Amino acid sequence: MATDTHVLDSPPPGASPDWTIPQDWSHYTAQEHATWDTLFARQAKLLPGRASEAYLRGLDVLKLSKPGIPDFEELSDRLMALTGWQVVAVPGLVPDDVFFDHMANRRFVAGNFIRRPDQLDYLQEPDVFHDVFGHVPMLADPVFADYLEAYGKGGQRAMGMEALKYLGRLYWYTVEFGLIAEPEGLRIYGSGIVSSYAESRFALDDPSPNRIGFDLARVMRTEYRIDDFQQNYFVIPSFDELLRVTVETDFAPLYDEQKAQPDIPVAEIVTGDDVITHGTQDYARSKA
């Protein structure tokens, strides 16, 4: 079911105006199901003691350990009963307005294709494993589910303020690459980490990256890298606090504030940071 690219400018033939398509679960091949099982087994063994309690609880309650690529209809039935969310298939990356509309209405868009067996460790585009294994367990948590809905509504407002760059950084450093402080220590919950065998270890164990206490304005000023391990991870104290900050902040003046200041480069520590781990930046230097 995979194609060479899943970055599109308009809905492909057969897609609805909202870009959704049938998952077409019956057309997955045995090899595609086996690829999911290989990825799942590897991550399921690694994540206990690394992933957040909320993520591991979602993985269990949604029965994602069932062999093969999940059926979105079955998955949506379980999610709907828990938090009112559903999973809808899309052909690849969708436009911002489509993405935000789905999220604001508790529909999580997921690619219906899966990577090839020779792409187990890295895929530039999000596939069904990244989207479902990485994201969906967190949607079973009521507080995080509310956060994503609030984010979707915030995205709709940000589109009219020329502020998507700043809001995108919030998504990147929470939903995709967020850490949380739990009683037992730092844990991962961002989908880009939990779905990656290498970054699941790097984010918590490697001395190279900075681990910084979450601050909304700081996060929105911070650049990120899309094609390698992160050199900044931001640590939230709780999902309740992440939601509270998101819904109680007036983003319009915050966006104006961001536009008047320079971006903060990747890996830089700035005055006022709550530095949990001051990274060595050895990994970043090795790539320079």
C-alpha cells in the first residue's frame, strides 16, 4: 500500500473533501502486518520504565498488542467510549486547515500506509505505525485528549494570525517529542520518541541533549530539527498543567511577543531556563 510520497497538494481520487479515505484494512499484505508486528514487539519490550504511565495505560486499554495493523473502526470504537476521539485514515500529510479541523473535532488523522521492512529505523513521513502506535495511546488519556482538542482549536485561530510557526513548535515539543516528570523519573510521551527504537533510548539516556523545564513562550521561540535526534527536550510537570497553560493563555499577545524576538537556535540554553540536564552536545558536534 506504500507509495513513493505521501505529501499531496489536493485530495487524491477517491478521497472525501475532508481528505479522509477508507483505511482498506483487508488489502494490507502479510508482509505489511508482519512489519507492524516487528515494530510493535521491539517497542513494547523497550518502553516499560521509559514511557509515561498514561501512554502505557493507553497501549493496554486500546488492545494494540493484537497482532497486525489495527483496524481503525475497531480502534475508534474503543477510543470513542473512552474520550470521544476517533481515528480516520488519510493518504498522507494533509493541509493545515484540514489537520486542525479534524483535531478540533476529535478526529485523529492517520496515514494508512506502512513503511517497508528496510525502513524500520527511520521514515521521513509519518506512517500508520508512527501515527497509531505513537499517538493514539495518548488519546485514551482524558486530559491529553482535551489538550489535543484545544490545540486543534488554537490552530484554527493561529491560521489567521500568521503564527503557525510558533504553534507548530508547541506541537513538536509536546505531542511529538515531549517528556514528563513522573515520580519514578523522566518519562517519554511524545509520539516521535515512543515510536522510535533509537530515540526512545537517546531522549532519556544520552548525555548530549538539553532537558529543560517546560515554558510555553520558551518552547514557541525554539527551533527544532526534523531529520535527526532532538537536542532540546522540554519536560512538563503533568498533563493537567500542560492543558491548563494551553486553555488559560491568551495566545494573540504571545504571538506578537514571539514575532518581536529572535528564534532560539537548537541546543542553546538561555537565561531563565529551568535546566534539568545541561547537555554535552557531543552528538550535535559529531554531526557538524
